[in-house]
Amino acid sequence: MRLLIECTYVYEHPQDNSGIQRVVRNVINHLPDVQTAAECIPVVMQNNKVYRINQLRPLRPSTARTRLQNWLSVQHDRLGRLRNRIWNYRARRERNGIFYQSPVLRAALTGICRALGFGISIPQKTLSFISLRYVDKFHITEMNCQAGDVLVLLDSSWHADFFSVAERLKKKGVHIISVIYDLIPLTHPQFCDDGLVRVFDQWFSWISQTANGFMAISHTIEQQVRTEVALRLGPGPAATRWFDYFHLGSDLDQADPGIVVRRDVRKMCKQAPVYLMVSTIEPRKNHAYLLDAFERVWAEDSEACLCFVGKIGWKTEQLIERIRQHPQFQKKLFMFNDLSDRELEHCYTHARSLVFPSYVEGFGLPLVEAMQRGLPAMASDIPVFREIGGDSMVYFDLEQPETLARLVRQFEESGKFPAPRSLTDWQWINWQQASQQLIDKIQQHIAAPITATPVLSSPRLHDECRV
């Protein structure tokens, strides 16, 4: 058996280091350590072909060739985003105004957008050709897929353009497995860009029809995926798919000990107890809640500090302004948007606690990264966090910032973390074990005949999980 582990986006964007990219890169890098009789092959899909990866490009390009590839990827992405904006514009205009009332004008608008999209696709394909022909030839090799192969869509494939390739492979007898990180664009669209919601919805309909099985990154997400697939396909067809999950590892693979931790980071960690929030700054992560809670704490002259670590995302202009104009900014309130893994590890090992107030998550990777390094965590009371932290984590009410403020006060006054169980009783897997778990479960399901599994009867997931 050959397991083809798809990692197209991570290969094309070696500079990205957010949640999904961290997962994909760690799994790919640990494939040689997986104990299995199957051949595990990292692959990318470009220009309607499948390529074996001979070498995963480094996170930080160090040669002229990798820098050129990085530039080509950035330009390709910009053109892709421009195409998406054109179609999003069409979708908005069709729903209102004169276009809504006139089929002729709607048809004309569609024609113009299609022509513009086609025009943009030409330089996109040219960039891909240059990349494959002159830059990537030492990193990847074209390969032939055959019946019995298993294609594992590990990367973020909803924005990819290889769907026709996957369909062709399935007709040849290749099994298609989709790794699902979350269903947030479906369950909580208010936290996502309109374009992503539309693209993700279309992708999930496609993957529900195409995939033979689904691997989620938590039991919570597995149950959601099982329900959503049944709603889209019906109980009968959904029963011919299999569903499972694996848990993510906790290693910081890019934490190079040779990198110097900047002075500002070291100074912050020394001066007072630091409560750390690690994530992209975006509405779903709920940073404003932390500000509300810590303003209550600071009103009582507490020395506790709050630090936001993560790049700035979308729809955060007001929040960023609030942070930078806050009276405690650079005193008890800090923000770092470009920490290296080495600096992040320094923060994990010197902070007082992780605080994680997300409305919704597929997993919550910073939680296990922090707790694995002995940093206790306080998190919003949502099912997936209880799945991860159990009784070794403490939880607060998202409707009441005072509940978090109370936990911080209790911790500061007593010096004892207010969880029912000690963090020393909590254990988690590393990335090698996570990769082994993923491969083992896929092989078990491929080898076993699919048996119909009951689908949870519940209201539509979109309404059930909406905040």
C-alpha cells in the first residue's frame, strides 16, 4: 500500500507557520519515523499532475532558488485572491440593485467576471509552469498513481485547484481521505470572510461526495463532520464513508536554540507574572474578552500582565487600536506579532499561565504546546478544550469576563493553580506519535470493510453551533 500525503499549500508557502501549516509540516517531517509496512510519500498536486516531494523546502528560505520559489508563490497567491475578489463582487452585486432585477444584466456581469478570471488564470499558469520547470525540478518528481493508492488530503485543500485531479485518481481506484481541521466557516460563518464561507461550503459538498473517509483532529470535530456529511448526502450514502480522528502533537519543530530571544521578550517575562494568549489576532479568538477581564484585574492594582502573541488577522482594526492606545500598553499589556518558535518557547516556559478565550476551535494547538512545557492553561468552556485539558485545565464563561478575572485573582493570591487535578498528571503525545496515530488509523479503515455507523440525529449543525 502507498499512502500519498498531500501537502501542496505548505510546500508552496514555506514561510507560513500558522496552525494548519504547523500540523502538515510536522506530520510530513515525521513520516520517516512512522512504523508501517506501507510506503508513505509526501506529494503535491500542481498543473493537473501529482509530484513526489524529494525535499520539503525550509521554513526560512536560505538560497536564491528557494527565495525565487517563495516570490513565485506570493505572486501566484495574489492573483488567486484577485480572482476570488472578482467572483465575490459578482455574488454581492447579483443579490441587490439592478442586477437582482435583470437576468440580462446578471448574465452580462457573469460574462465579464468570467473573462477577467480567465485573463488572470493565464499568468497564474505561467508562474506555475516556471516554478515546475525551472525551480522545483530538484525538489519534486512527477509520479504515476495506481489503483490501491491512498491519497490523504492533509493540507488546506479548500482553496486548491486540484479537484479534477483527485476525481480522476478516484476513478482509477485511488482512495481519497480528507483530514478535517474544523467546520468553522459552516458552523460560525460570522467569524469568517464571506469569500471563505462560500468557498468552504462548496468544498465541503465536493469532499463529502468524493472522499472515502474522514480524519478529524479531535473527537469533537469528528462528530460534527459525521453529522454534516449525513445532512448533505443523506444517511444512506453517508454510511458508506468512515469517520475517525487523531490528536495533534506538541513539539515546536522550529525552536532553534541558536536563535537569540529579543531583549523586549526577555524583559517582559522577567518583570511580572505574564498571562499569555497565543493565536492569530482575529474575531473568533476573542482577544477583546481578555482585555475586558484584565481591566477588572488591573483596577485592583494587580501586577499580572497580559501578552498577545500572534500575527494580525482580519477585522481587527478597532481591537488593535484599543490595544495600542491602552493606558497599560507596554506596561502590563504587550503584543508581539512576529515571534520565532524559539521566542515562543521562551514565553511558554516563563509565563504564569496561558489564557485561551476562543469562541470555537477545531483543536487548540497552543494549549497542548503550553501544557506540555509545564505552563497551566485557562480556557473558554467549549467541548474540544475539555477533550484536550480534562481536569488539568480551568474553564471560564465567555458571557462573563469576571469569571476569568476571578481565576486570575485566585491564582495570584494563592499561588496554586485552581484546577481540580495537577498538571503533572496530564500527558500528551508528540508529533511522531501523532503521525503514527494518523497513519495507523487510516490503514485500519482501508483494510477493514466499511460498516454502517449510526449518524447523530440533531438539528442542522449550522444552527446548533452558532454563537
